[in-house]
Amino acid sequence: MRQAWRWFGPDDPVTLDAVRQAGATEIVTALHQFAPGQAWTAAAAKARLAEIETTPPGRSALKWTVVESIPVPDRVKREGAGARDAVAAWIASLEALAQARRETGAGPRVICYNFMPVVDWTRTDLDKPLPSGATALGFDADRFAAFDLHILKRKGAKAAYDAGQRARAAAAHDAMDDAARARLTATIAAGLPGATTDALDLDAFRERLAAYAGLDAGAVRANLIAFLKAVIPAAEALGFTLTLHPDDPPRPLFGLPRVASTAADYAAIFDAVPSRANGICLCTGSLGVSADNDLVAMARDFAPRIGFAHLRSTKAEGASFHEAAHLDGDVDMIGVLRALIAEDRRRAPDARIVFRPDHGHRMLDDLSRAANPGYTAIGRLKGLAELRGAIRAIETMARDPRP
């Protein structure tokens, strides 16, 4: 398996030398200077390639092999292929990346994207204290409901919660001061690092939610399939694999439909668009929030479709959860790795699965310096080291099972 690292470009507090020191050899990044719906350019792609792949003397080489993400504009999620200009811009971004690859002989072949309406990955807590003194990302169901019911004041929100949930949400809201409510609003509505949706104020957020009135999961799934039928031919012709990231968390938020939360969701998408360029980003943290998802079975059953993997774990606390250490929590990470390694052995070297250690804890020196939430250096270094050790042990045991 190929070890990668998400890097947010020159402004990322984690430098490329830090990536080298962590032991990753491949880079996962995007052209974040382009807004959702704006076509990328070959010049910008070539510049990013040069930043990553021009290796200073004496340094280990890095390769940009995965794009995460080319944002799918919200219009596409509401209108499908009917959002013709947005779909055309998305294809133009693929063409720009392919042109850069032709001109330089290097560049990514895997494109990660998501189809989450209005909000991208969602948390309520960016620094949940852990017993170790480190902090983690967390999702507190009561604080989320407090935002929905009492800050956003979403029309129809009351019907989404039972009496107990509403009472706990009211208590959570009353326990927050104005600064805490502002932080919660910014965390949920303004987006998190790497988000591919627009940052919104409350009025714009309400307006965007209202645009989904009357759209159920079936309609949004149909729009996803229409989008894929429009872009997959270009992806095939240009040599890209598209990998759909799951909903995070894999449950409806704000009454919005979710269409990439379960094995059944992915099976329906693959049946509708059977091209091998139509793949999955197996995010164990996102999918693992739902106890109904058998991640080992998904890794095994969708193995040929896995073009990219995010490896992390979560720990459920009722309807809430926090991000656990990479080998702990509710995810059977060893079982998932066994399935991924078995698939990896069937592939040619240049087609092996790229994985990255997803969100890490904030710990050690990262507690006292600026860091993108979830994308700290030391927490992800720890996660990558744990995953690398587990992979090495599994591979060694497969070759020589003696005790």
C-alpha cells in the first residue's frame, strides 16, 4: 500500500519536509485557490506539481498522486446534469490536470470528491479533551441539535428530534455563552479545513437549505448518477479514477438527504454507473460512525473499486462520537487492513491502493501552535506510524505465519 499525506499547499503549517519526516511518499492535495464551480487551469496544476515534485538536494522525493478534492458545486447536487456549466467546469478541471500530466510526465490519477449537500464533513468540537491531555475532533449530538433548533432555528427542525433530544438541546444551548455559540456556528456553517462547500453565514445557510425543499434521497441519488454519467467518459478517456467519499457523519443533517452512507448506497451507484473509473474512497472514520456499516465486509466486497483510503477510527457515545486513535475506537482497523492488503497484492505496483492517515489528535507541541483542525503534524505522524506497523506485521505474517 502507498503511504500518502494530505497537504493544503504552501500555506499549510505542515511543511513538505515534515511530510518526508513522517515517512509518507505521496501527496494528496487540491488547488484550493479555485472556488467551487470554477474550472482549474493547467498552469495552476503545473505550479502545484512543481512545488511538490521539485526535490531539494538530499531530500526524499514526493509525488502528487491524489486530488482531494475537485468540489462538486451545490447546484449539481440539486440539479444533476442540468447544471451544465458547473458540470462542464468540473470536466475542464480534469482536462487541466491531464494536460499538466502530459506536459510534465507526472501528476495525479485519482480524484476524490463528495456529494454532501450544503455541508461538508461536520463536527461540533475541534478540541475535545482526551484523558491523555491531547484533544480530538468530536460531534456532540446535543450541541448539534442546539445549533439546529436554537441558533439556526431551522423551519421544521423540531420534528427531527424527540422530546428528550429537544430538552437536552435546550440545556446545551443555555449552557453556552455568546462566544461559544459563535464558535459553534463557525465550526458548522463556515466549514472545516479541506471542506469543498461554501462558507456561509446563517441567512445564506438557511437559504441554501431551503433550496433542497422537496428533494429526497432518491432525487439527490439520481442527480449523482446523472453527474457521473456526464463526467465518467471524460475520466476514462483522461486516465482518472473518481473516488466518492462517504457522508460524514453518515446520517441526515438538517433534514438533508444523504446518498453515500451505506454499502447499499455504494452498490446502487456502482450498478448505475459500472465503469471501473467509478470508485470509492473508503473512509473508515466516516463510515465507521454507523454501527450498521460492516467495514471489513465493505473493504472486501468493494475491493476492486477502492482507489483511495482514509484510515482513522471513531468512538461512539450514543448519537455522539469523537475521533479515536487510529487503531482504537469502533473500527476493526486490522480487519480492514487485511482486506486492503489482500486486494493490494492482486494489483500492479502503479495501481496499488493509496491511503493516508486521516485526522489526527492535537498533541505534544501541536497543542501550543497553529494547526488545521484534524490535520496536525504529530497526531497524523503517530497515526501513520501505527498504520505502517500494522501493515508491516500483517504482510510479514502472510509470508511467514509461524509463531
